[in-house]
Amino acid sequence: MPKLRPLHSLKKRIAKFRYHDLEVIRAKFNRRFGREEPYQVHQGERHHPGGVYAIFLIWQPKETPWYVDNALASLDDVQANVILVVNHDLSAERLLDLKQRCSKIVIRNNAGFDIGGYRDATLHLLENAEPVRLLYLNDSVYFFKKGLTPLFQELVNSRADVAGSFENWEYTYHIQSFCFSVGHDIIASSEFARFWEEYLPVNSRLWAIRRGEIAFSEAILPIAKSVTSIYTPNKIRHHVSEIDLNKVESTNIYICRGQRLPSSSFKEESHTGLVSKICEHIAMRSQIHTAGFLYKKYLDCPLMKRDLLYRLQFDIYEIEHNLVDVGHEGHLVEILSDMKRKGPGYQLRSTKKRLFEQGII
């Protein structure tokens, strides 16, 4: 068996070279020779005064699902001018429908995935408008109705230079890119414009996280006078503190597998100690992954990551149990079916599994 490890490691390196390194080389080549992918801009019919914009990126080739409908409706409620970035072709019927609910629609070919779409839409917006507040969001999350308009309203009305829904401390501190907003001082800064102008869209999740999501935070956080997050461990601390000591262990199922407290902790720790440890554990990584169900249960958080099963945070039965408890607004079957179709990442085969293990897909 030990002889297989070097072979497995070699196959992982080969997979990374083929599906990450070569993608980086290809993207650099295309930029150098002016071959970056074009995109189409369609004028929509839904416009609001006030200078609030939302860049909303979706990948929904078959149909527009309920959670995208929810997000569009709530963005309209807070009078955000929606620039919908669609990373695939649209039928004439769907284009007509979406134009009635958006300010503009950008249709592109998915180059650079979500961050690549953010880049195209941001540069287009900076050339054609002067936003006072800009929201970024994508459909990597389910958007539930309850609490969604208040969340968007908080992001729109925030006086912070950077306001995130969730934060992540796993690699280096950064605001998570699926739902956040920036204010006028950030938008008007040279650092903001320079990041988007220089960002290289590469078809690798690894690149998008490190050179996109994390690098964007590194570019704007140093110049931000104020940074805030709406959902933080301290905001659920007092809710967990109110649970009887003999019932605190029941919260463990709402925490992702890698961050759950060992059973011994519930026997040895004091009530205050348990609450502190729970908050410490959920703060260590992507908090919508580690404790999204707790935030939904106690703070009516309307966001839930769609990759909880794929990224091995929960098994499908834990997800079902938690959704039944915290609420699914009648979408339980749709959510479970969506997750089952993709399956857990460890079930991928051959090259795809090696890419998954390295975070490239």
C-alpha cells in the first residue's frame, strides 16, 4: 500500500497542472494578446433612483429557480438596480422575463467563474454610472424569503465601507463573496478600480478564491475605515447561552462535522465554557458552512450554502433534519434533490476527485 501514495501524489500534481496551471497560462496568454472573452449587455426595464446597484451572478442554464426569484424580488424591495450576470446563454423567453426585473443583463461564457463575472459587470458599471452603494451576490446560496429583504436593506443602508453577510478566517481574514456590499469611498478608490482592471479571470476555483475573493479583501480592507459583518458568532452567543446546560449538546448537529465539539466537552465543561467553545469552533472557518443552521435558527438568516453536502460539511440526513427544524419554506424536496444530484465530493472519480481534493473544483 505505501507504494500507492507517491503514485497518487503524482496524479494529483498532474491533475493540478492540467486543470489549474494550464488554465492560468491560457488566461495570461489570452490577455497578453488581447483575446479576452467578450460579453453582451442587454438593457433591462427595472430602474430605481438613488444610486444603489447590485451585481448578481447566476449559473442557471435550465430555468430560473425559486431562490433566484426571491433574491430579485428582495433586491427590488430595497430599490437596488440589478445588473444580472448570466454565465451562459439565455433563451429569448427567459431573457424577456429577466429584463423586466433587472436594470441590465450581462451574458457571458463563464470565463473566470463568479469573480470573472463580477469583474466584467463592475468595469462596465464604473464606465456607465456612479454608484453610491454596490452589492455583490451570487447563487451559490439558497435565498429564503424570511429575513431576506431586511438583510439586503442592512447591506444597502450600512455606513461601513465594507459590509459582509459572513466572514471567513480559514486562510486569511476575508469577507465572503456570495453576499456583501461596499460603499462609495471604496468604489471611488484607485485600489478598487485597479483590482478589477488587473484581475485575471482563470477557470479554477483555487485561483478564484486565492487571487479573487481573498486578494480582493486584501486590496480594499486596508483602506476601509470600517468593516462589519451581519452574522457573527457573538450574535448567537446569547441565544446559545439561554439553552439549558443539559440541552446544549443538541446544538452540535447544527455545526458542521469538522467543527463539532467532542462528546467529552459536554460532560467536562461549564455552561459558559461550552458556549465559548461553540463560538470559537464556528468562527474558525467559513461561518456560513460551520454554523449556517444556527444563524438561521436564531437570527432568521435567509442564506444557506448550496454545497453543504458536496463540500462534506453535513451528510444529507443531517441537512434534512436541520431544515425541518429551522425551516425550509416548502422547498425541502427541491433542496435535497439539488444536493443529491451533485452528491458529496468524495464520490467523484478519478481526475475529478483529485481536483476536488486540491480545491480546484
